Amino acid sequence: MACADVVKSLITEKKCNDMFDKRLQSLWTAVQKQATTYKSLSDTRKLVHDYFKELHELLVVEEHKLVSPVTQQMDEAQVSINNMVDEIGDISELFNLSTQVNNNNQEADNDDHKAEQDVTIIQSCTTVKEYIDKTCTPSTKDMVTCSDYQLLNQLNEGVQRIKCMPECPVIDQVVKVKLQADGLNTIRRQLQLTYTLINADVVAKKTINRKVDGQPKEQPRVEADLVFLYSPSICALFDPRTGVSREFINVNQIAISRKCAVYAKGHIYIFGMSILSTQCVLHRFSIATRQWTTQQVGEIQVAGKETPKACFDGDSTIYLVGSFKNGAVTIGYALLVLNIDTLQPDVVQRKFTSIFDLNRIESLYYYNYYLYALTTNKVTFKRRLWSINCNNRGDTRSMEFDVGVQQNSAAYDGNGKMYFYDQTGIIEYNLGTQDNQIYPHYQLLQLDTMLYFSNINNVLLNGALVRCPDRQVDHDHLSCLVRVPIGL
């Protein structure tokens, strides 16, 4: 009874005991979070709806552009058909040409339906006599009661119509629409690249500026990481989160050797040496259009036997490090700078040390105005890390690097940390502090970005390794990570 009295007292005072008070607060916190989640999902659904509404309106406009001239010519053809059918009927009635009673004079529901009926009947007949028998009724004129004036008047009307329009009007140049055989599939692939359904806790976000009511407003720019898988005949974009691989035929096969690949702002750039000469050639692939373009890189030629390596600074510049010739002048290892807007190369004066020339470059990364080149000594096979100063005309210095790594095992997060895969796990190396940390296979690290290890053809995603589809023969390990904007 005492317990009941306490409950009654709490009810009277509109209070809860500790257990129910904690539960109430817990429920309130949880329901607030769930309401936030619901609002976020509602906003997302509206965003998707508005996105496809705009796309639908765009398609309607494009459809109208194509259909409008076709419809105009259809209307002109229908008027012409009606006039000629009327004239055939008048001539048939004048000379009583029809010999059969027909049922083809039923009223059509609308003009379009009538035109379709007329066209169907016309195309089903091989002679005008057959058409008259199908569409015209026998004349009801009584030659006894029909006056000569009426008869001659009908004849004169027919003659005048012939004189006014001796040639039957037809449309000489018919509008046609040429549609690509694989056009819809191409558009579908391009459209699918503009959106991806992913979890909010694994998206990579960057900041872009948009104007709202005339004022700049920061909004998140959401991007999805995909893996570009190259082979001589077929290329693919693989999404490790969904396991979907979108393949496309590599129509213009890349006729170069000693190739390297780098992704920059919606395009994949593949550099290499022409198989017909030593000319440095660039093949550029557009993620949006799935089209290749090819051009020479100025007068630059690839020298030596090593494959150049490339990286992107995130803004407008691609850096290449390799052994080159500029025209007839051999310049050896040098830093080559390419502006992605103009595609014009600039050979930076080399300041590489003589020791650097004894190494083969495995990978190249950009961080904070420096390039970082991972190399292997051609004789001792010892790996070394070099810093290359982009602002000091390629000044090169060796760094402390005691990490034992396998060939082609490096990946980069774009924020100053390199990662290496080996049998023990994944090694993280900080370019700023030059410290390293090992993450064993049973406790792999979770990152906001995705890492791609070309030596094992795996990506690190949410703390686990995900296998990419096996590639065909690709000795240069051209596959690379690409970042595709979503919903922009």
C-alpha cells in the first residue's frame, strides 16, 4: 500500500520515479534522432524526385524538338491526302466508276484516326480502281433527269481543278530522325554515373559553393569511388559497394607501351610511348561520354626502358616523372607538367640527384606542393621514398623510409598518408611525420576514403578487403581509382 501511495503522490505531482524518468529521456532522445533521420530521408526523397522531374522535363523538351517538325509534315501530308481523296471521289462520282457497295465510309473518332484509316486503305490497294471500289459508292445520278448544265458544270469543275494543280502535291524532303543503335544504352550508362545509392557514413564529402537567394551557401558535394579496370579489349567501372561492374568495349585500343594511368576531374589520362615511335602519347577517356581522345604530348618522347608515373594535384595539373627526350635532346629523368585545361606540356628543369637515376619509379603521389616518388633500385632492389619540390623546379631529396613493402603494393588517400599491402597486413605511412603503423589482417583500419591496391586487385572498404573483377592481360597495372560526383 505504501508503494501505491508513492505512485499516487507522483501522479498528483505529475512526476516520474527515476526508472521511468530515465526511460522517458531515453525515448525522447531516440525519437529526436529518428525524427532527424526521417527528415533527412524525406529531403533525400525530394531531392531524387526533383532530380528526375528536371530530367523528365528536359526529355520532354528534347522530344518536342524532334517530334514537332515530324508532326508538321504529317499535318501537311494529311491535308494533301484529304484533297486528293476528295478529288478521286469527285471523278468517281462524275463518271460512275465505282462498281461495289462498300462500308469504308464510317466516321472516324478524330482526324488522326481518319488519317491512319485513309493511309491503311491506300497502302492496301494496288490500283486506283481497287481503291475506288473500296471507298467510293456508286453514283446515284439519274442520267435521264440530270440536265446537261449540271453535267457540264461538274465536268468543268474537275477540269479547272486539274489546270490549277497539274502536279499532285507531295512532300519531297521528308524529315527523318537518326537514332544511334546503342544510344539509349549509352544514355543509361551516363545517367547511372550521376547517382549512387550509398550509406551516409561511408560517403566522401567535399565543400562546394552554391548561391541561394543571391548569397553563397556551402553545401556538401557527395562523390562515389569507383575502380577503373583496364584491359586491351574491355574496360569497366566497378563499384565495390554494390558489386556492380559496368563493362564497355575498348573500341580504340591503346596502341602504346610503358603505360601509366591517372584520374583527374571526370577523365582518365593514360600516358605512354607509341608502339610505332618513341613519341609520348596521351589517351584521355571521358567517364561521362565513354569516349576516347588521343593526342601527342608536344614534342616529348619517352627515353630509356622505364615506364613514366603520373599523379594529379587535385586542381588543374598532372605531373609526370620519367626519362624523356625533348625533340632530339635527351634530358633523362625529368619532371613533366601538363595542364588538364590546355593539355600543353612543360618540361621542368631537372634537379634530380644522380642516385635517383639508378632507380625505377613504382608510384607517384602529390601532397602539399610536393611529389612523393616510391622507387626501387635497379641493382639492389632496395625501395626508397623521394620528395620532389614542385615549386623549386623539381628539386629532389631522399627521405627516411624503412618500411619493407612489396612491388606495386602502394595506395594513397589523397591526404598525406600512403598505405602498403603485404602478408602481415596494411602499413600506414604518414608523409608529414614519416611515422608508420601496421594494421594486421584481422584488424584492418576503417577510412572515410577507399583505397585500391593494384598488386592484389583489391580495395579497402569499411575495414575489409573487397576483390575487384579479374582483369585481362594488363602488364602495366593501369587500373586506378576514380571519383564520380553524385547528383550534380
